[in-house]
Amino acid sequence: MKLTIREIAKMAGVSPGTVSKVINQTGSISQKTIDKVKAVIDDTGYQPSFSAKALATKKSNMIGLIYAGEVHVEFNHPFFNQVINNFKNAIGLLGYDILVFSNQAFNMGKENYVARSLHYQLDGCLIIAGENIEESVYELDQSDVPTVAVDMALTGNNSSYVITNNKKISREVVEYFYLNGVKKVAFIGGQENSIISNIRKESFIHSMKDFGMDLREEWLKHGNYFEDSGYEKMMELLQGKEVPQAVFAASDMMALGVIRAIKEKGLLIPEDIKVIGCDDIEACRYSDPALATVMQDKNKIGQLAAHLLHDLINGYDVQKKVLVDPQLIIRESGKIK
């Protein structure tokens, strides 16, 4: 049977409050009393409950993880999965565990992340942003709960966010093609209302104009970040009167679909059409041909999110927006023959 803090206090001949102070190393207690309580704890193998420690320290050492948005990212999403793994490792070293919120009704039939955070006595929250963010996420941002987001701008006094320099992503791709004499480039982005995709699209358009390249409205497509949409949109491009020399897809998953469509039509990559994706997920290295991509530094994003959240929790001033530089990685699909 699991012992309670009251039973430990009775065995040691002290109050439950004194036991809590010994466990959490707070208050002014004599060394004799500390030794007596610790002896009982050692003899019984008592493990203090998490809630007892949280009440004494005002901290639970628990972080809420929120996959936000009506069209939200999944646990197996290759980019965000790696970001979360790096966040988990970094936040664990800082002394925290993670509680994952499900997107199910919590408070009178609707999401309420502030209420959840208070209910579970969370020290802070990490938001992984999808599309069509629910109102409760913005309420959390404006609350007193320390909050950090990945791929979503926050404005709250106790919030910060980490995001790749999305303008630079498109600029790097367009500049690479320009320097190698490739001027007919198509773009396949995410949903039309995707904030991240639209930043990449606008930067693509702006960069194409800067370099005087062949920018065509019919070569600007919208998918949904997944492979099938990349395949579908590439098929539409291949049915046009003229096909582009290269395609930039705003995610690696869509780029893999682009490759599949091009190969189905009997065209060669990169000889006929060059393909560059975005994210640098593991599958890039094993596709045929190996996928050129713009790497988002998943390790740095996860670690920055962890340290920013830790500092917010401990009352430090932190940078509101942290930009992470991307890196263009040219593999077989994007090579200039």
C-alpha cells in the first residue's frame, strides 16, 4: 500500500507541513528534524506524490504540449516529430516532464487550454501550430501561463516563439536556380490560408521578380503539405502547354509526390525537371533520386523552444521572436547536369 505524507509525518512525529518542507528543501527546520524525517522516508521507501511537491514549490515541473489547429499536425509528422523529440530531450535535461493535450472537449464542450493548464498545475505550454488555430490557443497566449510556439507568432507578455526564416527558404531556392541558369520555376505550397506557406510563396514571387525569372500564375499551386497533393499538383503542371524546368515544393512530403508524378510521365529528374523540397526529413536521403531540400534546423528549433520556455517559467526576459536560418542542401533531384 502506498504511504501518504500524513502517515510519514505520524511515523516521524512531525506535522505533514514539516514533511513537505523536508521533501522540497524549503523553510527553516533543524537538522535533527530533517534527519529524522529522511530516516523514515529511507526506511519506508516513500515516494512523494507529484501533486504534493507541486503544492509546496508552486511548480509541477510539467509542460503541456498542444498540437493546435483544426487541421493539426500528427504525432508521426516527420518534421514536427523531430522537433518534438529534440524539445523533449532538452526540456527533460532541464527537469520537466511533458503532458500531451488531446484535441477533445474539456470545458463545457469546447477547448480551453488555460483551464487545462491550471487544472494540471502546468508550469508552461509548448504549441505546435497547424492550420486554422482555435481561439483557445490565442487565449492561452494572452494568459499568464508561460507559452512558446513553433511555427506560430505569439504576442502575449509571457510568450515567445521559434520559427524558421521562411522568407530566406524561398530566396535560397530561387537564387540557386538563377545562378545555374534555370529560370522557369514552379511553386507548390500548402493550403491557400496557410500562413507559413504564404510567406514562402510571397518570398518566392518576390525573389523570382528580383532576378527577372519566368514567373507564371499557372505555375503557382496549392496543396496540403502531404505527398498525394504534391503528386496531384505536379500532374496539373505536366498537363500545361509548357512544363517548368524546376519545381520548388514547400514541404518534402509534397516534393516526394512531385517526383512520383514526374517519373510516371516518363520524364527524368533532374535532367528534364529539377525538384527541391523543404524540411530535410529523413526520407529525403532515400528517395530515388535523393531529394534536394531546404533544411529546417529541427535540433536547434526544439532546443531553443525548450530553453525559452524554461526561462519564461523562471521569470527571465526572453526574445519574443527567434528566427532560425535554413540551409539549402543539394542532392541528386536538384543538381545541374
